[in-house]
Amino acid sequence: MNCISPGWIDTGANPQHSAPDIRQHPAGRVGAPSDIANMALYLCSEAASFISGENITIDGGMSRLMVYHDDCGWIYAPPEES
């Protein structure tokens, strides 16, 4: 058995995301339902027949960052590009 743990996925309920909300994702965007569906399809395919007992996090890298723009006053400020 495998598990998919989705992160912030834009289901269309709130199509307006602020620029900092989008930029804070290491992937540079909010997730889409197709990101989750593609993993589910892959896990159902023969190509994944030897994958077992895994929890696959699909969150654009946010679980590595673990903080969200404007939570408790924290404001995302990306490093300045040189």
C-alpha cells in the first residue's frame, strides 16, 4: 500500500493567490489536481510495481520550508537575485 500526501492544491475554490503565496513554493507555483492525479496514475502503472509502503508527499517543496506567507506575521521575502 502506498499513500499520497498532497500539499497546497488549487482546486479552483480560491483562484486568487497572492504573488508571495505563489513565490514561496520552492516549485514556484501552487499545485494542481493533475499533480496528484499523475502520481496516482503512476502508482497504478506497471512502472511502479516495486514501490510499496511509501508515503509520497506532493507539495511543491513546502514541507521543507514549513512556514507560510503571512502566518503569525511572517512575510515571505525571497533572497535578492544578484
